[in-house]
Amino acid sequence: MNNAASSSPKTALTATAAGSPEYPCGSGGDSLRDTASHSLDGDRIRLRLAATCRHWQVEVVDATGSTNLDLLARLRENASCAPVVRAAMQQTAGRGQRGRAWQSVPGDSLTFSLAYMMPGGPAELAGLSLATGVAVVEGLSDLPLSAPHALGLKWPNDVLLRGGKLAGILIETVPAGPGRIGVVIGIGVNLRQAGNVATRIDSAAAAGAATSGIPATPPAALESVLPAPDMSSVFIALVQRLAAMLDRFAEHRFSAFRDDWEAMHAYGGASIRVIEHGRDLLHGVALGVDSQGCLRVATDAGERVIASGEVSVRLLDTSAAPGAQGGR
């Protein structure tokens, strides 16, 4: 992973694989530990983040409609509330890209949002979703994973694990006057039970009025490389990296993350199809991204540069993806 040391938080994560406090031997110990790993411990989280996220408000709630909507409303009322990170055990109206519902189950998925006041305007946010993906991979790699090399990034907003979708990213903005813009970044990570997530996705697609006929990227779960993932430890690791990323992005923009993103690109060198509004826009070979975070694709007619918008990317040959085989 390129330049990991240069963007590393000052305090290293020292959690064990379980990440929960020690319990005395005897009856109930394993049950208590398992229950703790499926929930967010607000006190432990705030204590662990106090050194690296000194200026951040850290909020942990049992349930809300959407942490993104909560923070967007907060920024509209008072832009000075940022930076703040808000996590919820359950989101009843969690959203993914293009207005889709984020399929999650309390205890099996980690969902949270960060609000940050970024200098500049919308044009200066180019590549922020890609930089966020880099920070998520770095944060997960700080945990004792059995196969950190199996993580990768799919342009523009997905974190993959052995080719399956492990995490999604949703970025929304709020005008904040001349010279600054409010940014809310929503993160959803599958911790366990990938099969249940797949069933929920299939059910949601079947209930929709229409489908594009293009299969979704299959889900993956962190438990395949981190037995009994502890939700609080995963959250701490991610927020440490994300907070550092936002400060760095505010100063250096996407140029500081481009090499890292290229190194983590799961589809680099693979044949892909670029899809817009459910139809193939073009086929080609994924080359990487430009200085603005746009996807570069080699086609028979020459190189094309694709901005995000309503575009999705799929492999033409799933066996050809470097990321699908655990490399990047």
C-alpha cells in the first residue's frame, strides 16, 4: 500500500481481533464478549479517539432514520458543528448510491457518517469519494486481518473484498457560504452474514418496479478475514483514518491520494463494461484515474475518461480481476 506511513494516524490501533474488553473465565464470558462485538461501546470509542480526533464530536445512538440526513440537517442549521461523526446501531432509512436503500442488519453492519467543513467549493471536492475509499482500506488494514491484500477499490465508491462489495460510500454536500462547503460522508460496512445481505438485495430488487438486468456486485463480509469482528474496534480504526484523510484532502486534494488509489484499484488492467442508466456505455480496459478522480478506460477508439454521475462499472470477465483473486 503506497505511502501508508505518510498518512498514518499518530496513535496506532492496538485492538485484538475480538477488540472487546477481557472477561473473566466462567459462565457467560463468551456470551458477553459476543454481545459486545455486535454493538457500539460509546465510552470506549470516545476514549480511543480522544487523542487522534481531538476536535471531533463523536456520537453513538441506538437508532435513527439516516446518519447522513441527521448531519446534513445539522450543517444547514449550524455549520460550526463540524467536524462530527455519528454512528447508529440501526438506520431505518439508510441510503446508498442513486437513492437505493442500504441493506443492513443491526449488529451485522456498521453504518456511520462524518460531517466536515471543507475549504473551497464543489470543484475542489473532485476525487473525495476515491480518497475516502483509500482511507477505508487503510483503516481496515490496521486491523489484524488474515488477508489484507484481499481488499481493493472499485471506481468510484465501493470497497471490495475478494471481488465482493464490502463497503459503500455516499457523499453529500451543503452550501456553507463563500470559500467553504459542508461535506457529509456516509459509510456502510458489512461485518458478517454476507448471505443474508445478498438475500435482502435480491428481495429489494424483486420488489422494484423495474430492474436493469445488470447483476449487482455480490456482497462480502469482514468476518471472512477477521473472525468475530468487533464493531467498536472497526469503527475506531476507520474513523482514525477518515479524520486524517479529511485534513489531508483539505490541504492537498486528490493528488495526495491518487497513487494509493491506483495501488488499491481492484479492476486495474481488467476488461470492464461501463454502464449508464442500465445500458452499456462502453467496453474497454480499466487504466486507472486522472488527477480529478475520473476513470480512464482504453477502448478500440482510444482512451476515454469517465466522470461518475450515474455510471457503474462491472467486469466483463470476473476471473480476470486482480482484486477478485486477492491482489492489488
